[in-house]
Amino acid sequence: MTLQKRAEVTRAAIIDGAAKAFEALGYGNTSLTDVAGHAEVTKGALYFHFKSKEDLAMAVIDEQHARVRMATQEILDRDLPALTAMVLMCREFGHQLCTDPVVQAGIRLTLEASAFGHAVRGPYEDWITVMEELVRTAQIQGDVRPELRASALARFIVASFTGVQMVSDVLTEREDVMERIEDMWAVLTAGVVPSERMANLGTLLSPPVLS
Amino acid sequence: MTLQKRAEVTRAAIIDGAAKAFEALGYGNTSLTDVAGHAEVTKGALYFHFKSKEDLAMAVIDEQHARVRMATQEILDRDLPALTAMVLMCREFGHQLCTDPVVQAGIRLTLEASAFGHAVRGPYEDWITVMEELVRTAQIQGDVRPELRASALARFIVASFTGVQMVSDVLTEREDVMERIEDMWAVLTAGVVPSERMANLGTLLSPPVLS
């Protein structure tokens, strides 16, 4: 392994370790010693890559966002109907929230940051931008009613997904999050899909769970 | 003023002061000296009423929840159609989030508590219970489609409201929260109100903003 490659591997291990430590202890209670322990690196290696705990938290948020964006891109690349892509993106994000410690910690840190007034706006804005584009395409494709304002609908989708995963976390530690995402889309599709397309919905999505 | 009455006034002043301090500084950065300063009481008076900062934070959350519940009860007492009551409850909560420092701080602390894994479940559960009852009544009144599962819909309404106010806080410091609540209900009503009742919606609600 080259030095460069080894540094990348160490950096990735530190981010994974930091994610586990933040998720287990919360940002406030996590020390850099905890992170070094979880990452199985020396504190020297840790300080070589990151200046401070805040630095580390931002790196976890960035990595989480990169992973969600990459999964999103894979869905967009499949050239599906836009409404299908919107639903799949939410399902995939839900799946990552259940299985990927970096995504779990990144979302927790994002929440915590906004709780303290250090709002992390970027991920919300990026996601709203992607959704808005998809809503416009879905309107052209006839799967979303043309009279709805795409910007407002995109923002509502992102906001309601945010709340759905959060309330699922509080009430069931995300055990029911996939089911709640289906409920969300059952209400949303009934609200935004033109009635003449509703019969066709089964081919766009799996059967809605709510009704 | 009796001693008892005076103690109540002091306790209320401390809760108001704590709300302002937590909202301005965040839970982690707030000291009991900050709270005493904001509340304009001595530290002795503070310790007479509250054992710790955590105690104070829980008192702010309880007081926030009591205020929201009181406003909810006033709406329920007006004996409106259930769907109207559901919309008014969200608007009233949005209004309190814009104007009442105790409600603002309570929601911030609730969020922060769940960010640290000390989930505050009670307020969510209470609100879902009230909403579920209203959904069932609205179904009997013909304003919500009878085939929807009331428990799932109630949970989605609470979750999406939670996300809507949160994302509005992150992106606009809640400047647009009232507008986003209207957008939310424009999508929800289109999704849950039977089509033959949609024409009647104007008499139940103010005109939807989204379409």
C-alpha cells in the first residue's frame, strides 16, 4: 500500500469510528479518546487527520451526505419514471438509516446541530433541489398534477420524510421506518397523482400500505 | 400575595428565563447562572425550585407541552368538524412556535433530547392519540376516506408536521412556517378527503396555498 492509500484507509476508519462513538454516546459526551478507541487508531493518527471534535462531526455529516447522494445518483441513472425515482430515493434513504452507522450518525449530528442553532442547511437544500427537478419531470410525464407548485411540493416531501424518520426513531428506534415511508407515499400519491393515473400506480410503485 | 402564590410566580419566571437562555445558548452551553440572569432571580431561588439543569429543561418541555395542549383543548371545545379541528391545531401550534419563547425552547429541547438518544416520547404519543381520534371522527363525518388506517394517518400527520416546522426552522428560522403548514394541508387534504367532498373544502378550511 502506498502512503497516500494508507492515509485514506486510516481516515475512513476514523470516520467510521467517530460515527459509532457519536451514535453511542452523543456528540456532547464523546471524547477524541473514545473516537480513537472505536476507530482502533492512535490519538496521534487522529490529530494528523482532524483538528477537533467539530471537524470530525462535520466529516461524518459530509460522508453521510456523500453516501446518500451516491445512492440517489444510482437511482437517477436508472432512468425510471420520476415519481418512481422519488419513492425509491426515500426507500433507499430509509434503508441506509436502518443499516449504515455513518448515515445514522450523520443524521443524528445534523439534527443535533440544528437543535443548537448551528443549522446544517446544505443537505436539506441539495435534497430539495433534486426533488424539485423530479417533481417537474413527473409533472411533464403526467404522474403529478400540473397545477401543484413543484418547489412547495418538493420541500414538503423532504420535510415530511425528515419528520417520518425522526418520529420513527423516537417511537420505535427506526424499527418501523420502512413501513412509515410506505404510509407517507400512500398519502402523498393520493394527494398528487392525477385521478386518471391512480389506477396505473401499481406499475409505478409497490402497493401502498396505508389503504 | 401569599407565599404560595409568590412561589408560583417565581417558578413561572424561572421557566420563562430558562426558555430564553436555552433558546439563545443551546442546552449544552447554558449555565444555571445564565438562567438566573435571564429570569432575574437569585441562584438561591433557582435551587429552591429546581435541582439541576436537566430538571429545568424537563420543566420547560412540560410547560411547552401544557401550553400546546391547552390551545388544542380550546379548539376541541369549539365542536368544529374534526378535519377543521386538525388543521386549526396545526396552525395554532405553528403560531405558538413563532411567538411563544417557551414553546420554541420546549421544541428545541425535545429535538435535542432525541438527538442524544434521551427520547422524549410523551408529547408525540399524546399528539398522535388526539389526531387518531380526530381522524376517526372525520371518517364518520365523511371528510376523510373511510379506507385509510386512522392510526397510520394520524402518525403521518404528526410526523410531517414535525418535519415541516423543523425544516422551516433550519432554512428560514421559521419565517415561512405558516405558509409551509398550508402547503402540507393542501397535499394532505387532496390525499385524504373523498373526491366528492373536495368541492366543499373551502367551507372547512381557508383556500389551499399549494395549488
